[in-house]
Amino acid sequence: MERKGSIVSRANSIGSTSASSVPNTDDEDSDYRQESIKDAYKDRRRRAHTQAEQKRRDAIKVSKFNFL
């Protein structure tokens, strides 16, 4: 059976208060940690890529001078 016209929000159905007055839960804290871990990983990858690119450019410069 379908219920038409009886839309209840999740917050009201579990009897919680508004999100602004509820302190952070462990899930929200872990989400924040997940994001910071992802950001740290991206930063490490970015730095490694930049170093590899610089090494490649330096190798090109050295090989260019060896041909002269």
C-alpha cells in the first residue's frame, strides 16, 4: 500500500531536535577525519608528482647539455 500525502522527515520520525542544537556525533567526527586523511593523501601525491616532474625536467636539461 502506498501512503500519499504522509511525508515525514527523518528528524521528526525519530524525535530528534534540529541539527544545529545537536553536538557532533562520532560519525560526523569520523567523516571529518576521513576528509583530512583524503586531503593529506592528495597533498602527498601532489608533492610527489611535483618532485618527479622537476626531476624529469632536470634530466632533460642535463641530457641537452651532453649533446652539445
